Amino acid sequence: MREAKRRSNPVTLLKGNILNKKIFLFTFISFLAISLCIIFVPHFLGVADQGDFERVMTPVGLTFPPNYDFYKYIHLWYPLTNIPSYAFLLPSHYFIVLLTRLICQLFMQNAFSLPFYTIIITTLYCLALSLNLSLFFKNFNWKFFIAFALAIFIFLDGNTLMWFGSLYGEPVAFIGVLFAIFSFLLCAKYPRSKWSLLLFFVANIIALCAKLQMITFLPISIIFGIYLIWQNKKRLIPIILCLTIFCGYAYGYYNVTGLYMNHATVYQSLTTGILEYDNNPKIFIDKIGLDERILQDVGKNAYLPAEDYAFLSPLANLSESDAQIFSKISNSTIIKFYITHPNVLIKGLQYTAKEALNTSSGLGHYTNNYPFSSENNRWNSWSNLRMHLSGSLLFFIILALLIITVIILTFRKKKEIALALLAVFYVAAVQFVMPFIFNGTCDTGKQLLIFNFCFDILAFLGILTIINIIPYLTRKISLKKKGSN
């Protein structure tokens, strides 16, 4: 009974009962120091705004500084404005921005500091990485140091860390996925811990509501919850309460932030997806009753000036575009089309395969104090290596089958780890398919960042598995040789 209570205390995580304190502190401090050096030395590294920052800034009370540069340069300070009343339904990403804003308002000048926000989310990222690594290693042995070096090489890649110097939601999604995996494994390993259950709740909220496209993480949260209930029936009421809150918060978040975005993505899925890749787009247009003039807008995104559209601007006048476009096509229409036209989907996913595993942005990475550069050359060896694997849909299909086989064979006796890895695989698979189906060919590189991060997790564990198998195979071969002699 005392042991159960002791394990319920979060402090005991670092007393050797659950995590090795020395390993955790060593990895956390090392990861954080290396990450901050990559981001801040010799000067701040980030990703310029391509127009997405405004939907983050407005709900948390930020506004654009004078002479604001889109695409080319990053800005380190943002003036403060009033916070709107609907802030309680903001996604987890916005809450971290809001927390940074309040700290800046208390202790700094009346402006939001992007570098300070970067330090906060980088700290959370390194904390999540360190917790996961510390859960599997109890001693400073050769296996740990290989995993530690590999984690630096893969997870602290410059093309991953540069996104932390921005207001994009992808870094928070990375953090949410890592914490969700850790909290699930912790709950499974120590079923009596109340604090691990609280961490499970918070981690899944962060993952689920980091970005609109992370709504697809909801089935994972539900499956994790059902497994934990099956493992310990006493968790039935608190986990059902957690899952109910997950569903309610996700629904509220989608309704608050998704309506405007839904118009843009549906339009782009139509003009840069279906109409661009279907050999007979007129048949689909006639079937759903759209004006044929929209065929002249094939390949255009939803954010161009109104005069650039031959038919109708999708966002300039929503009442008109609702009547002319969005009353006739929706996400369900798009899904039905691809189910009945798999050849068009395959053609689109071939495009996705060519863009996958490439985390470069094409946007500026520095302030206007330095020359414009869309290339990042800081600690990006893993990104350069991974980029050469892109190009073939068949490659990703074979890789997916291989990953599932390895997970099942390697972790068949460790159900919790196998389930966590299959969850990562599910997120990767969904995030690979979703961008083209629901956004066409617009913004594909950024849309695939979560897929790339899940690929990194699977690659990391795959490489470690191979390294661990080599000594076993070596011993087996040597024993066979001795037996034959």
C-alpha cells in the first residue's frame, strides 16, 4: 500500500523507482543545451510567416509589428492587443502562446517575445524526449549512449528545430505525441499511479488539439484509454471522464477554429486535387452541379486576391461562395469521390511521396538583419539523408508493411510498447494520406511535418532494434561454429 502511494507521487519519478534520475538529468540538460545552441547560435533560427500566424495571434491578443515581412523574414517581437472572450476553447498550441504572452506582459516590455516562446516549447520538447528515453534505460551502458547519440542525430535535427522558432503548431504536435506515448507507457507500467493518469489526460489534450489535423489522434486516445481500463477496472470512471472531455474539447475546438479553415481546405482539395488529377473533371463538376467556370481556376489556392479567380473567390464573400461552391461540395463529397476513384487518389499520393521526408520550408529563416535565406544548414545531416528516400509510393507501402511486421515480431510480448508503436504508425499513415485528400497539393511540405516526425520515431526505434540484434546474432553464429568444431 505504501509502495502504491509512493509511486503516485510525481517526485518519485526521479528517485529511481520509475526513472533513473541521473540518466534523465543528463539527457534533458544535454538535449536542451544542444537544441538552444542550434536555434540561437550564431543568431536566431526560425521559419517566416506564410500567412498562418494571424489565426494564432488574433485569439491570444497579438498583432503585427510595423513593416511586417511575410515569407522572407522572421520577427522577434509582436505587440499586444486585447484577448477575446472565446480563449477557453483555444487549441493547446494557442494556450502555450497565451502563457508566453502573459509572462512577457508581467516581466518584459509590452510585447510578445518569439525567442522566449521558442525556449519554452524547446524545453517541453527536450523534457518529453528525455522522459521517453529514461523510461527504457536504467544504466549508463553502451546501449544507452548509442540511443542518446542517435536521438541527438535524429530528433535534434536543424530542420526539425527551426520550426520551434515560429508560431506554427507542428512543434506542439510533436510534444503532444511524445508526452502521450510516455504517459500511456507510464500508466500501463504503474497502473496504481494517479499522477500518471493525470499526465495521460494532459498529454492527450496537447496532442489532440495542437493542430486541426491532429483531430485524427482521437481514436488513439480512445484505444489507449480502453486498454488502461482493461488493465485496471478501477480506472473505469476517471478514464471515461477523460475520454468524454477529449471528445468534447475536440468538438468545441473544431467548431471554433475549423469553419473558416474548412472552406479553404475544401476549395483547395477541389482545385488542386480532384480537378487537377482527374482525367475527366467535367464529369465530376456536372454531377455535383458546380459552374464550369471553376475549371479555369484549377491549380489555384484559396488565398489569392479576388480578381485572380475566373469564377469566384472562395473566401472574399462567404455567403456567395457558400451558395455557389460549398453547398455542393464538402469533406464527405471529397472522401466519397476518392473511394470511387482510387486511381485519382493513387496519382495524388505519388505526388505526396515525392514531397514526403523533406522538411525544408522554402521560407526565410532569419530576421531582416541578415540576408534572406530559405536554406537551413545547421545540423541537418539527418534531414539530408532522409530526403533521398522520397520519391516512390511503392517504397512507402513496402516500408509500412515492414514496420508492422517488425513491431509485431519484436514486441509481441510487450503489448504496451507494441500498441504505442502501432499508434505512432497509425498517425504517420493518416498524416501521409490526409494532406492530399483534404488540401490538394497546397502546403504539402508543412502538412507532412507530423508524418515526418512519426517517421523519425519509427526510424529511431528500428535502428536501435537492429543494433540490439547484432550482438545476439554474433553470439549465435559463434556458438554454431564452436558446436560444428
